[in-house]
Amino acid sequence: MLRSMYSGISGMKNFQTKLDVIGNNVANVNTFGFKKGRTTFKDLVSQQVAGASAPTANQGGVNAKQVGLGSQLASIDTIQTSGSIQPTGRPLDLAISGDGYFIVNDGTGNKYTRAGNFYLDQTGRIVTGDGFRLQGTGTMTIPPNAKSYSIGETGVINYVDSLGNLQTAGTIQLAKFANNEGLEKSGGNLFSVTANSGAATTVNPGVGGAGKLVSSALEMSNVDLSEEFTEMIVAQRGFQANTRMITTSDQILEELVNLKR
């Protein structure tokens, strides 16, 4: 069989994966704290037709002759750049201006997120929409009878109790990692630690290189629709080109079969 047919098949598979990643990016264009994916490729092994030779006293050197055997998936990256910050006017909506992740506990361990849309449960504990508790120092609880509350840029949670006294409920802490792109998406806007992300370092907002909190605002997705649609066109045309390569290889094989009639 022709090598070009198998090269075309490998190209089709790669562009299918690229379209899958683009589709997920577009689907999450309005997901708070979402980090887009990016697909990269690399070439497969090349078949050696003839090796290289060094120059001699009477003749120059000759380069190697190789035929490539297609492409393969190199990586699917998570691009951890910050999204734009959108004001909401809701005091429990928090955005991180800079590096770091909110720490939440799902009952089995800590997870990490950039989505800062938090809520209060019946006891006044600050939780995510799935009920995962936001982590920090102190009680992290705003009493149900509190008259008002606020969260500062350094993560300090203040509230006014029923007697009108200012109280502190604790301080929200952030997690930093040696390699943010090494984190693994766990679904539900959450990230998990991997062997290549490094362990989480817990710091207060604005300390140790961590970003500060922006209250009454949310970080939007970092997906750029214009970029995604451009990449979609590139993937579509690349897929079409590889299908044409398979069709052309098939036509050549057909001619070979019909040589003897």
C-alpha cells in the first residue's frame, strides 16, 4: 500500500482531535474561570531511503533521503492565561487578579479552581455551587443573622453581627503551583494536582506572588472566539486536504490494479 494513504489517515485523526478541543473551547466560552485547550502535532518517524555521507577529497557530502510517515499528537495544552474580569455587584463573587487558585474541599480532598462564584449554605459556610467548602483560615462562616459582610482584596472576610459589631470570619487562602499547566482538569471548573504540577503552596492573597482578590466580580473564560473560529477553519481545511490525499492514493492504487485487464 502507498505510504501517503497512511500519512493521510494519521493527519485526519489529528485534525479530528483538534476539532474536539476547539469544540470544547467554544462550548465553554462563557464558563467562569475556564482555561482553553490547545492542540499541537509532531511528525512521525521517517523512513530512511538513503543515509548521509561525508565529503571526501574528490566529492562533496550527500544529505540523507527520508520519507515521512505522517503526524501524531504532540500535546493538548491547558492555556492558563487570565480571563477578563467582569463586575457582578454580588459580594460572594470573587475573581483573582494574578496567579493562584481558590482551594475547595469536595469531602475527599482539596481541589482548585479559578471560578469564584460562591454561595452560603444553611449554616453560613462559604461553598461552591456543588457544596464544596472554600478553604482558608478561621471559621470561614458568616452567621445567618449577620447584617452585612464583605471580602477584602487580601481575602479577609468581615461581617457586622446582630449587635452592630464588626467581626472577622477568617481569611480566604490561595494555592500556587510550580507548573500551573501541569494541573489536570477534573470537571466542574476544578483542577487536580498531578505529578508534574508540583504540590500546592498555600498563601494569602497578595502574598508570595499570589494575586489579590477582586470582590463582586468574576473571571471569565479565556477563550477567544475569533481565534477559535480561525483554528476551526484551519482544522477543517487540513482534514479536507488529508481526505484528498487518501482519495488520490486510492485512485493510484486503482490504476495499478487495472494495469492488467
